Amino acid sequence: MKCNVGKTEQVIRIILGIAIILLGLYFKSWWGLIGLLPITTGLIRYCPLSAILGVSTCEIDNEE
């Protein structure tokens, strides 16, 4: 998998994911589990949707 998530976007995704999970816990809703998606894509720095759309915010081109 080629990196397509930059450092700034990575931080935003992780913070947004944590916020979604916390809102899910606050409202006692299973919808908070959706927060795992931006956290995962932020941690592995790869987003399949961005790859399909041809969007990349990664500063470095990986040769993987």
C-alpha cells in the first residue's frame, strides 16, 4: 500500500475518530464505532477511497 495520507491529515483523522467515538459513548450509540475508520486510516496512512479517487496528501512517494 502506497502512502496517500499526509502528516496533517493523519492528525486530523485521528482526532476526528476519537471525537466520534467519544460522542458515541456520550450518546450511548453504536454509531460511535464509525470513529474507528478514520483512526485506522490515520494510523496506517492509507485511505482506500483516496486511492480510488487518485487523491494523495502524502509528501513522500513510497516505493512499495
